[in-house]
Amino acid sequence: MGKLSPTAVPQSSSTRSWTLSSVLRPSLLALTAFVLLTALHRRYALDVHDPYKCSALMNEGRWLDLPASRPVRHPPQTWQPLGCFLREYNSDDISHCSTRRILFAGDSTVRQLFWTTAKKLDKGDALKKQKLSNKYSNTNYTSRDVRLDFIPDPFLNSSDLFTELQAYSKSINDPQASKGNVPIMIVIGSGMSYARHFDSDAVRRFKSAVDDVLAYTQRLDGAAWQSTDPFTAGFEGLGDLVFFLPVEEPLYERLSPARQRSIEPQEIEQMNGYLHQLDPSQGVNIPWVWSVMSSKKWSYEQSGLHVIETIANLRADVLLNLRCNHKVDSSMGAPYERTCCSNYTSGNWLQWVIFIVSITALPIAALWSAGKHDFQLKVPIKALAVIGVALAYSFLADRSTLFQKDAKLYRPSDFKLLFLVPLVCGLLYLRPTGNSPLRKDADELLDIAQHAFLPVEILEEMKGVVALFMLVFNWTNATKELWAYEVSRLLIASYLFILGYRYALYFYERADYSFSRAAPVLIRLNVLTCLMTYLMYTRYLPYFYAALLTFWFLVVWITMRVASHLNSEPFWLFGKLIISAILCQLLHFWSEPTDLIFHILRTAFGISWDASAWRTWVSLDQYIVHVGMLVAFLQVWTRQALDAPQYFRGDRLRSFIWLYFPFLRTIFAILAAIALPVFWILTRASPDEADYNWWQPILAWVPILSFVVLRNSTSLLRSYYSPPLAWLGGCSLEALTLQNHLLMAADGKGILRIGLLQSTGRSLADRYVELALLAPIFFWMCSNVSWASNILAKWFVDGPVVERPSDSERPVGKRKLSRLKSGLPVTENETERVEVRNVKMRFGALVGLLWFLNLAAG
């Protein structure tokens, strides 16, 4: 690839320190083909009898965090069904599913499930009403327009239960019958009471009670949902269901002596044996996975009869996931974090247009144009094809059942391994900064990079560390660890610091604040995210890295553009910086300004964003971008004072810098070395995220500037960088965007799995083997999409060229730093050629197209 034009984006991912060799490309293509073929084989051969994991949800699963220690002090929390992502239901989910009642009937096991479900709707209120309720009378609970009913009927012989079953039977056998007050699901459980109160006749009586229930649950035509094609009820998914719970096997050693004498293990076994014989056509669904969940001693309460709350909660989730996932996904859409027994929506016309074009038209056009040497659109078409392939792969990975989705799990050892090993390997491979590929590709920034306090290689390296940490942080689910959260917030702030520093330096050095300079950056930051939003049918803000970078870039650009004639004067430029920071704070301090802006966006453009979440994201880092800009200005003034002191003898600031620079550099290095450990010690005092978030915008600049100062404190440290980390930094935005679909799944809520390997017990080897297969494909696509995004940004603003005044005709404060070297006259007669673009019209047309697509696609 040739050199970039003057419109190239400073953060160009095409400036990469590594290039894929001719051996590596075929290897990655072969790996991608292997992964796709393996996923196809698993989906359409191995899983053909249960493609949507409905049967797996009811029958198979394991604890991912099963404790190794004995006795168990902290019971496990993460249940993993075989091949899908279990959703922990909340009040919003249940309210979207339960347009009618949910009925519970049976013994104390069912009563426990009833109150567990009620607590999902409103835990505080449900606890109060549970204490006041009568265990032996009918109970109902209503919250969020959802009604739960419980009929205490341990022997399944009450008239209330059979009245409900008669209405259910009529609704499933008479198409004309009104659903009316028929429950969306009926949960029935019994058996323990028969074993306790009847002797040799217990099993026979239990079978008779089950048969009485089956007389009302079986359809006249003998039909039942099949795991191969379960969604026969349209929007309702599986339709109304009756669950018959397995007879709970108690923990006999904890039972009271009276219960130990009356409840015999063989009776419980025979009752469950009878339930095992039932055919699906008889209309009841039995969650046998319950016995797998409660197979250990720690699963039970002290009484030995009931399971602990954690397991009761998961049992309720199993039933709700089976009955409701398809319906809730159809009504709520993304994020698709309910992958058990749910089929992804068929997609709207725009999704299919983008997908089909991505996998057919664009690759064909790229191959056709490859042999046309004079074809001007050859490179842009190739770039579009590259992005299209990444989009299509993301769609297949996270909007279809081709790949499996698993729950995340945090283990400290896994986090350390996945972060420290790549980091150490990257730091062991060091190269000089002076003649790196980053500089050879980015000719526009060469003058800046040669004189920068933070060379371009170190900036990319820092971004690479940020990307590496955030990828591991999200994949391992370290979000609940306070120390990891604090580090993640600092790294995001450092990313924004780099943006403020780099673009302030860029605009100051170019002294060109026209929209033609801003447009390619806006395109570069948003091309992938916008296309991803339409294809994945989700919102823009969940890809908050692009949103934050775009907002803060606009802040930098507007700050530099307004009253740009004052930028050469330190006093006025510093004043503009302060005013900009105050305005940004005021904009997000009160809710009304952002609420109004987001309301206008929703009304006029069909853009629905969460204003509260946006205020939180911006407020957490509300000063760090301006700190980055200030550092850029200080660097410019310092370099001017050191390289050309004769031009600034009357300038107090630059004269002070020229006189005391060696002393200041030493003092700052000492302060930085002290500040880093002090900051870390102080943050250990934060009891939770909320407390730390209060300090974050005020103090985040301390560790960031300390690291920057120390990283550049000696010539040895600033003369070497890590090419692998810099390469990752070059495609960091793409990595942080694509991670939600190509490394993780369910829009970042779970992890992506091929599904061919399935470990048992506590082993997680299958997850890491598949991660080793998926990660190279992920990074390869990020690298290529980054290159393609830069090409499209450049192509968007290309046009004819005209002449512009030479550098020597500019005011001294606006000249390139390379022309201010000590002893060099600034009298050259040079002519620079720049491109003239009708960028505003093109950009307006692009915004108009996005507006149309928002309204047309819904």
C-alpha cells in the first residue's frame, strides 16, 4: 500500500508494525474455513435433533464454578446448559413474556418455586408478602402487571387445580377457544407427600394422581412440541406449557427422624421412574436437569427437604427460559442473551440486504476489479469487501445458531494467564522507534512523530495494552472485581487521553481546522460501528468506544476551530481549553440538555439512545481529553522554546521552559515515580465502584501522566517499543467493537463457542482450546477491517488538487515543528498541493442516507 494522502487519519490502522506474511494469510484462511466447517458439522449433523437446545436446557448442564474445596463454603453460581446461554430472568423479561398468569400447584417444592419467581419481579415486596402468607391456602402475587398463582395441593386432587386444567385442555384442543385467563404455563409438583403419608400404597396413589393430570394435558391429536422444530406457536414460541417437576430426592441424612422413617429412597426412585416413562405426546414437560443441579450436599437447606436459594432461582430460570425465550427475543430484540430454546428473529430487509451484499456482491466485485489495474474503485471495493466479510462472519457468529454461546466465568488464574502471557511476549520483542513501519506509512505525521514527546509508536503501544486488557477483562468476566474495574477505567481514560493529545497536536501542527480534516476521522471512527448496528439490528451506543471517541474528537476539533486565530497564543489557547472543559461538564451535569438532544434524535431521526448511560460514560472521563490536549500544547511550546528560542525571547512561558527544562524534566520524573504507587494505595480505600467512579474524573490524570512521564524519562525507554502491542493498538477500535460478536457472544454477555468440544466437571479446557482457534481469526479480521476503514475514510474525501500557501507564509505559531529547528531560516519558497473536496455535501448525503435507513428499517 502506498503512502497516505494529507487527509489520512492520524490514527491510521494502515500504519502497522507487522505485515502478514504470505505464509500466514493462507494459514488464517485455512483456520477460518476449518472453524466454519466444524461449526456447520456440529450444527447440522451432531445437533440436528436439538438445534435450538430446548432439550439440552431441560436435561443437561454443569456447574462452571464448582468449588474444589471441601466442605463448600460458597456454593457455585454459574450454571451452564449444554451449548447455550442461560438467561437469569428479571422483572422486565417476565413482564414481556407473561401477558397472562403463571400457575403453580403442588407441594412445598412448588411453593418454594412460586416465591422464587415472585422475588424476580420484586424481591423486597415478595419477601414481605411471603412472611404474611398462609402456606395452606391459595396465594397470588402481582407485580409489573404479572400475576402468579399458587394452589397448595400436595396430593394433586383439589378442585381448583382441575378447574385450571380443564380450561387449559379446552384452550389447546379447541382453536376457537379464548385463551382468556388460561395460564401461559402451569407448574405442578408432588410425590414427597405421598411418600411421607402413605406406606406401601404411596407409589400407586402417586401414579394415579399423575394419570389424572395427564388426562387434561394431552392434545386430542397427540401432537407435542419437538426439539427439532419447537416453535410451532408463532410469536408465543413453544406455546402454553405444563411442567411436571421430578420428585425431589431429599438429603436423607439431614431429615428429621420421623421423615427418615417415612420417606423411603426406593419410593422416590419408583415415582421418578414412572415419570421417566411418560411420552412427550402426553403433554407434560419434565426438567430432569434439576437432579443434576442438586446432586451435592451443599445444594440443600438444613432441613434436607428443599434446595438453597441459588438453585431454586436457577430452576425457575430453566422453566422461564424454555417457555419465554423465543417470545421475549421476538419482542425485545438485541441484546440476544437468551440463546437456550430460542430462534433468532428472521431479520428485516436491511439486515438481509447488507448480509447478502457482504457475502456475494462485494467479494465478487473485489475479485473482478483485482485484475483491472486502471480501475479507480479497485481499492475502495476491496476495502468494502473486507468489511463485508467481517460483518457476515459476525452475523453468523452472533445472530444464528451456527455457533454456540456459553456463560462467562471469572477465575483469577485465567485472567492473569490470558493477560500477562501476551503482554510479556509483546514486551520481549522490542524494536527501535526511529524507523518503524508506523512512520514509513504515515508520512503526514512524520514531522510530528520525529519531535513528539509521545512518538506514534509508543501511542500505538499504549492503545495495544488498553485493547489487550479490555479484551481479557470482558472475556473472563472480571467486571465484578473492583481492582480490575478500576484498572479498566484508567485504561479507557488513557485511550481518551491519547485521542486528545494526538488530535490536538495534529490540528495545531496542520493549522487547518476545516471540515475536510474532521470528516475522514468521523468516517474512520464510525464506518464499522454504523454498519454493525444495522446488520446486527442493535443500537449504536452499546458500541460505546466508537461513540465516546467520536464525541471527544468533536470536542477537540471544535475547541481548536473556534477562534482558531488565537491558537498561537498560549494564554488564549489555555483559556479556550478551560471554557471547553466547563461547557462539556455543564452539558452532562444536568439531565435536561442531553435528554432534550436525545429526544430530538429519537423524534427526527428514529435514533433511540439511553441518555442516562451516555451521561455516565462521558462524566467518568470528563477532564482527561482536555488534559491530553494540554499536554500536546505544552509539548509544542516546549519544542518551540528548545528548537528555536530566538523566535520566542519575549514569551515568558517559552523562555521559562528554555531555561529550566532539564530541571523540570527531572522533577516530573521523580513526582511520577512517587505518584503511581501512592495513587494505587489510595484507590484501595474505595469500597465499591460508585465510590471509585466519584474520584475517577478528578484523579485519573495522575497515573496516566505519571506513566507517560516515566515511559519517556530516559532516551532508552522512549527509543524502543513493542511492535506486537503497537500492531494491536493500530486495530484497537475494531477489536473493541468486534469483540462482542467474534470473541464473545450474545452481544458481549457470553462467550463464543464452536461447540465441538465439551468438557465435563470442573475442567474448562474445551473453552480455551476453542479460544485458541477463534482468537487468530478475530485479530486477523480486526487488522483487515482497520485497514479497510482507513481506506474508505481516505476515499470519502479524495478530490482534485489546488495550490495552498507555503509553510513560510504562515504565522510562526502555526508553522510545522520541523521548520522551527534551531538555526534554520524559514524563508523557503515551497508549494504544497492539497485536495479540494465537496466534503460537506457528501457528508450531508451520508447522514441523510443513515436517517432514511433508521426510519425505513425501524
